[in-house]
Amino acid sequence: MAEFFKLSGAGNDFIVVDNRTQLWEKYDIQKLCVFSSKRGTGVGADGMILIENSKKARIKTRIMNSDGSEADFCGNGLRCAARFAFLKVIAGKKMTIETKVGVVDAEVLQDKNVSLRFQMAFQNPLLKEVSVSGKVIKGYYVVAGVPQFILFVNDIDKAPVSTLGSQLRSNAQLPEGGANITFLKFEDSNFHQYRTYERGVEGETLACGSAAVAAGFLLKKVFGKKPPFSFKARSGKILEVDFPKEKGQLLDCLLLGEASFIYKGQFSDEYLSEFLK
């Protein structure tokens, strides 16, 4: 038997396991992630997170999407990783987390909330016109750990996330590897709503942390809006984004949101036997 935790970052849910002793290395992790993420024959999740040892921080994360690909950065996943490390007494309330894009500071707060603070180098948002089925779609290309293509919509509930999102996700006119497609409802205040079609999941997720950070940067840089920003995800949960310090293209970023512990369980030996190397 091998233990896992199920956590949800504002609706973006993950299977989280402790790999500090390399327990999971005897399995085909990519295949295990794909099958265990399926909601009919597995646990059901948007992906899987492995907590590992780090020489740079308190813990290191490997964040995998439900298709088995690895994500460079995932704000919701990192908050879940921090909550897991705290619950398992791997780290205290304050910790550092090594990711593919650098070290992130995390703090477990009250009411299931976790805050992340990290530095990120942003390029100026790029306004792009992309052709889809004979129509020209205008949006902004922004990289916040992972690439985002952000479109503005008037009605967030009617946004064509599944149809247009899937068409744009791997569009040849976007950089190689494609992008998450985020539909953003622009508000006059600092409160906004968004929905995201995520690459790697290949569908809409109930929340996307990096999309909220990218949208916040876009509103600040292009539209002159002053942070902090509140973003309502499809789950109904709120993600708070702020940029307290700026030095050229290097920004201090804050991401605050819920990281809920749903349950813990064990994979049976019978189930895991299918994934042995």
C-alpha cells in the first residue's frame, strides 16, 4: 500500500505523494499519473504532485498534468504542495519550495489559505491575432511560469472555453508547445472573473493560478490597473494577486488562495502492480 493525499487548490485538484525516499521511482510515474488522474477508473484529478528532497529549499516539487506531462509552474499545485508538507510535518507553516522556475516562498495561513511569494521575469504582453476557422481572434500572450493566451469576454458564463479553447490551445500561430487559453471578464474594479482551458489537462479546470498571475500582470502592465486583484475562478473560489515590488521586468509576485485537504487514501498493491517498471 502507498499513501496519497487528495488536495484542491481553489478547485484545481491534485493527487499528492511523498517521494523523499524515492518510494515512487519503482513505478512508471507518467503512466501512473495518467491513469490515477482519470475520474472513472482512478482517483480523479487534474494532475499529480511528487514531494521530493531539495538542496535549494525545504522541499522540491514535481508537478505533473493529467496527461503525464510536467508543468514548469503551477500556483494552485504549489499551494497544495505546501499544505501537504505542513500536514505531514515535513515543513513548518513557512517554507521554501524548489520549482523548475526558481524557489518559491510559501506560508500556510488560517482557513485553509496558503500564500505564495516568488520573483518572476515577465516579458511585455504581446497582442496577437490568431486565425481560427476563418475568424480572427485577438488576445494577449503572457508567460507567467507557463504561457497564457488571454482573451476578453463580456459574458464569462457563455465563454466558448471547450470549443475555442481547444482550437487555440495548440494553434500554430502561438509559440511551440501551445498555451493555456484564458477567458477574462474585464471589470472596472479590481475584481475579475476568468475561465481557463489548460494544456496538459486538455480541458477546462476549475481554477488556474498561473492564469490569475498572468491576468494580473496584463491588467497592470497594459491597462494601468493598480493591484491587488481578486480573480473569481470557475469553482467560485477567489485568488488574490499582488505585485508588491518591481525592478525592471523582474516582479515580486504574491498569490493567495485556498488549498483544501479533501482526503487521504492508499493505492492498493493490485492497482500499483500495473505501473511497475
